[in-house]
Amino acid sequence: MSCIFPVAIFGTLALSSAIKLPFIYRYDAILLILLAVQYLMYRSGLETIDEIKVICVFHVIGLLLEIYKVRMGSWAYPEPGLTKLLGVPLYSGFMYASVASFMCQIWRRLKMDMTGWPGLAAAGLLGGAIYLNFFTHHFIPDFRWWLTALVLIVFWRTWIIYRVRNTTYRMPLTLAFFIVGFFIWLAENIATFFNAWRYPNQYQAWHLVSLSKISSWFLLVIISVIIVAQLKHVKAGRETKI
């Protein structure tokens, strides 16, 4: 249930790759379908208005990163479309937003809590440094492994507590980062197979996405968790006052 929106995205990518839609570019059709899915999820109660707001934030964050990466030649969207901004289709932001949707959904469904959260200052500065590194590594050395080490230090005491039926479990937050990052890497292979975008080594024929990309998604998931966790903390404090 928490993966409804990600499944909708990759299902749409697969179907639109196999079925040619008349009178509309593929990228434009994907955007319209995903907007409709979001509307239906909200109207049906599967997503709350607060979760929609989080998804919008991630859509903007992801779209800005996509525009920059395409400009730097990291990957490309070769198909035409009316809803492309600086070479990037607007639907691409939803691929980042789907991570936020999953986070929000699973947080609510599994009644998640965290222990040992390092606080907004440490988590926020680390998240900002990770996001900035996605931009700056084109000009200065890539600090991803240093940042990964900092993640292990900053979050070494942080555990996720979650409930499945009547049983309570817990997991180190850094392990959760890796698991989600790995499954996003699998999803990325599916997306590139269906030509959602292409890396330079995939222009002639599809190849498995580099395993090094798992580290990129590992770090991106951390940004997602930091934002979602902080918003959940703010909302919990607001409800306590009420």
C-alpha cells in the first residue's frame, strides 16, 4: 500500500513505452497520468494534504537537480515533449516525490517512531551538504564517501521503531537508508530499461546501471528522511499543543 505511487510511476513508464498514444507526446502523457493518480489518491484518502505538501517539496527539489544534471550531461531525456523545462520533462520530479510518498505512507501505516534523532542542526547541515555535493562534485572532488562516513557517525544512535500488527520491531536508521537506496537502484534499472531517461553508456543499448549509483541513492534517501522526519516532528508538536 505504501508503494502505490511508485508502482503507478513505473507502471506508467512501462505501458507508455509499449503503447504509442496518439496526439500526445509520451512525456506529456506521463505527467497527466501521474497528476491524475495524485488527485485520486488524495480524494480517496490514501494521501493527506500534509503528505501532498511534502510530495510537492520533493518534486521541486528533484526537478532542480534533474535540470542541473541534464545540463552537465550526466543523463538525458531524448524524447520530445511540450512539458519539458530546459530539456527535462516535468514528470521527472515525481520520481523523487515517489520516495517522499513512500516515506510518508509507511511512516503512517507502520506507526513509525525514531529514537536517538541527532536534532535539526546536525541532520539539517548534513542533509544540506549531501544535496550540495550532488551539484559541486562536477567542479571539485566528490565528497560522497566522507559524507557517508559522517552519516554513520551522526546517525549511529538512531533507530527506527515500527509496528506490524501487534508486534513492535526496530532497525538501525542507516540500514534502512541502504535498503531503500538499493530498491531505488533496482527501480532505476527498470526506468532506464523503459527509456524514462538514459545515461551516456545507454545511448546505443541498455546496460545495467552502475552499482556505484546505490551510494547516490543512499545519500538522497537521507535527505528524504531528514525532511519527512522533521515535518513529522513539527506536526506532532503542533498537535500536542492543540
